[in-house]
Amino acid sequence: MMEFFIGFAVVVGVIALYMGSMFLNAKTEVPEECREAYLEAQSCDTCAMRSGICGFKDVLETIRKKEAGQ
């Protein structure tokens, strides 16, 4: 019976951590240097139609290169 309560507590704890991280993530603003890529990703629908044509990967690669150069 004690194993059930421990398992239940672990599951409830994982769910609480997940919900807490989702709540905090929703309150976090998009960094200024990533805003353009974020907006592009929000309006991108070509990935669902064709693979390999989306420019979002190129934007992310540019951001990574800029961060590596800093």
C-alpha cells in the first residue's frame, strides 16, 4: 500500500513540475535577438506542406552563428 502512495506522489510531483514550468514559460518574453525568428515560426505553415523549404532553419543557423561569434 505504501508503494502506491509513493508512486502517486511521484506522478503528482512530475505533473506539478510540468504545469509550473509551462506557467513560467508563458510569462517569459521572447529575447529581442530571437523575436524575428519567433514571429516567422508562428506564421510558418510551409513545413507541413513541404519539407526542406522552410527558411526557419536558416534563421536559427544565423542566430547560432551570431551567438558563437560573441
